[in-house]
Amino acid sequence: MEYYAVMKPLYLMFIYLSSGDQHNRYINNSRDKSKENFTGISGWNGFDFEIINELVEEGLLELSDSKKTLTMNKRAMEIAREILKKVNIQGVDRLLEQREYHEEYINYISKLEYDAR
């Protein structure tokens, strides 16, 4: 699907830039924003459901059962960051610098992730 091939990187970039950090509140202290309980970034805007569904099927996004929360996982964050590094848009470098700590989250393997392997 050509449309999807073009829209996928755009959606990943937009979701990445417009979302906020999400931490699993049931692991450790809910107020403790550590690498151990980091799950991805989350946000939700009026996107094309076909594209969202494809990204979910690829395992890059998770959509809550209520369809109110869209979460981008570490793999998708890594792809989005790589795409953003390649585009020539004023201000992207600064935005990536502000979220440089995501590199640590992306590369960190929590106990739950390790056990799931």
C-alpha cells in the first residue's frame, strides 16, 4: 500500500513529537519516573484509523481497549527518532536534543521485558 508507506513515517514522527512520556503506574512507585517503569509515549489525535490499525498490527503502537489512549513503544520511538534525524525541518535537532533521554529508555531492558523474552 503506497499510501501507508508514505504515511507511516509521517505518523510516527507526529505521534512521537506530540505525545508525552508514559510510565506503568503499577510498577514501583507511580510517581517514580524511572527506566524500569517506562512503557513508551502516549497521546491521541484525530488520525486515519487505517494507518493507526496498520501501525498497531506492525506492533509499533498500542491502542487501548477504550480507543482513548494511543501508545508508541520503544521500537516505534527509535524509528521516529531516526526519521526525524534525516528530515530537514528547522527546530527538529533541538526537539530531539530535548528528548535525548529517550535514547536511554529505548535501549534499557526492564525486568518485565527481559522475562518476556
